[in-house]
Amino acid sequence: MSAAHTLLNTIVQGSTVELFHSRGIALAPLPAEQLTSAQSGRFGLTGVVTFNAPKLSGTLALSLADGIYGLFTPTVSVAAAVTDALRELTNQLAGRMKNRLLQFQVTLSVGMPSTVHGPALNRGSSKNEIVTLYTFRTLRGEVRVVVCASVDESALAYSNAVKVAKEGDFIPF
């Protein structure tokens, strides 16, 4: 595995744990695994968002076991609320990844999050894309993140000069 994919693994796992921790849900990450285009790695309803930057592009998919929605405060139970919550979580996860990539001088453009049902998301990946499944355990099931990304090694150059906002910081427009 390349250094760029190792870095992406760290960013995805850290961002996912941080996101759910902010919601009061503890996650335990399991080792990431490469998938073939025939494997989905997702539950039925999946939040999806595309991302793009020079030398880095792909798709982020987030799915949760049904029992996890009961861990949120307030509990998410109505079908429309589940769809909205999944889109918002997907958007926040992409935002956290975008924020962390700023330190590597990557300005990520993120698309509008949507939801699809499992098989509708399957797509062929190009030879440059790597499909990775990130699985996290909770008290009530698993959270799964699938990233299908094409990364150019030269795209990532760490810089501590970039000031990255922290959760809760006020950012004027």
C-alpha cells in the first residue's frame, strides 16, 4: 500500500471516530480492507458524496446498522429522519476529511450528499482507484465507510503553516 493510501486510511478512520464521538457514540475501528468492485461492504441505505481535488478524487459512502440510529440523542427512528441523518453524517464526515487534508495542501471540493440503496451504488472502479472498506464496531452494530479513490502520491505535501479550524470555531463568511 502506498504512503498516500496509508495517509488516507488514517484520515478516514480518525475522522469517522471523531464524528461519532461528537455524537456521543463510541466506535472501535477494525483494520481497513481492500474490496473488489463486486463487493459492496455496505448495508441497505447508504449516504454517498463525491469529492475532487487535483490529483485526488473519488466517492465516500457511509452506512450504519439499523440499531445504531437508536444510539443518537434524540433517537432517529422515522424513515425520513434516518435518510436526513445519514445524509448529514455523510456530509460531516466528508467535511472532517476535507479539513484534515488542508494540512497536506489539498483543497477538496465535496459534492452534495445523497442516499442510495445498496446495489444502486455499485460501480466499476478505474485501474487507478482503490476501493477500501473501513469497518467500525459500536454497541449496536457496525458503521461502514467505503472510499473509492484515486490518489496521486505527489498530491500530498504536509505543511504546518496551514491553519485548520477546530470543531466549534466561528468561521465568518
